[in-house]
Amino acid sequence: MRELLEAVAAGECSPAEAEAQLSGYVTGEAGRFDAARDTRRGIPEAILAEGKTPEQVASLATTALETTGRALVTRLQDAHVDALEERLEETVPGAMVDRRGTTLLASAADHDRPALEATVAIVTAGTVDGPVADEAALVCVDAGLEVDRLDDVGVAALTRLIDQVERVRAADVAIVAAGREGALPTVVAGLVDTPIIAVPVSSGYGHGGDGEAALAGMLQSCTVLSVVNVDAGFVAGAQATLIARAIDEARTGES
């Protein structure tokens, strides 16, 4: 405790970092941030931008950067990004921002990202599935996985998938995102022995639209796979990370 207080007094540790070490979370102007989740669960807390003001998102992301060295923000709109970048210029100079679709990963200049000896294949049926796949990808990037992205290989033209199936086989785990009837994960899982995490996407229209048909189809799959909720790219990326981390530990002999 005394060492921590002395570090704060010397300017070597911010009050937010000290609070995170003492309580596991930090209370800021926009709520509480679970700074200890990565240590406790192996996956950091993501900041859901949807339903929050740009100022709230910027505040929470800044807190995340100050306490964990990075901030993962999902379901962003341009106004959120503008507010966040403005805040980072003021409070976290030199921060690096990786934005993909509606997801953003910001890292402090001195953040030491891990490197796992494992690969995740992220597969999409079509372009509309991209933002959900982006969300999953940034979770995996943050964890230090190698990401192999395969886009637009839906079942409407199986040749597109067959041409790339060896890349899925070579991966340690695969995330497969598809909307409409959600057939792609079932087909992929029937061709490879790679663990498959299926993500239904809220594309499609009419009966069973908004991801309902895709979810039902994946849950009823006759091939072995795991299914997350509709548009749950973060959850898929987190599950893939936990699997990949176990594989990395087995390969490197770490525990």
C-alpha cells in the first residue's frame, strides 16, 4: 500500500491506476470500469458505445487506457469516434487507434501487447457480415492472436469456400459469421476439424429476418459447432481467445 501511495505522490502512478489496483475497478464520470477483468477472466471489459453519449464513451475509454493500457470500444458511431479521438489527444498523447467498422481498439504508446502462438480464422459469408467479424477480429488482435481473414465465401457459391478451406483447417480456431439462413458455419464445420464458433448476423428480411433464421439454423446444425448470440462478435472473439490461449500455453509449456 505504502509503495503505491508513494508512486502516486511521485507521479509514477495515476490516481485511476491506484484505484484500479486497490479495488479492481475505477469510478469515473461515466460509471465504473472493470479494470481487473482481464486478470480475473482473461478478457478485458469492452465498452459498448451503443446507448451512450460520445462524452461518456470518451470518458470510459480514457479510463480504460489509463488503467489497462488499451480500450476496446464496440458499436461506435462517428460522433463517438470524434469525441474519443479529441479526448485522447488531450489525455493520452501518442495513443494508437485501430478502427474497423463499428469497433475501435485504442492502445497507449507504451502498451505491451501479448503475442500468442495461435491462429484464428475469421470467415464471413458476405460483405454485410463484415462489421460483426471486425468486432471479433479486434478482440483477437488485442489478445495477440494471428488473424487470418476470409471474406465473402458464402454457400451461394460453394467454390468460393472450397478454394479457401485449407486456410480454415490450418487455423487453431475459427469464427464463422453469416446472416440470412446461416448455413455457412454448418458447411465449414462439416469440412474441417477446427473448432468452429458460429455467429448469426442480423441480415436478411421477411420471415426469420434480423438474424432469427440464422440463429435457429446454427442451433440446429447437424455438425459440431458452438453458437453465440446474434451479432455477438465480441463474445465470439473472446471465446476464440480463451481457446487460443490454452493452445498457446500447451505449445509453449506455460501455465
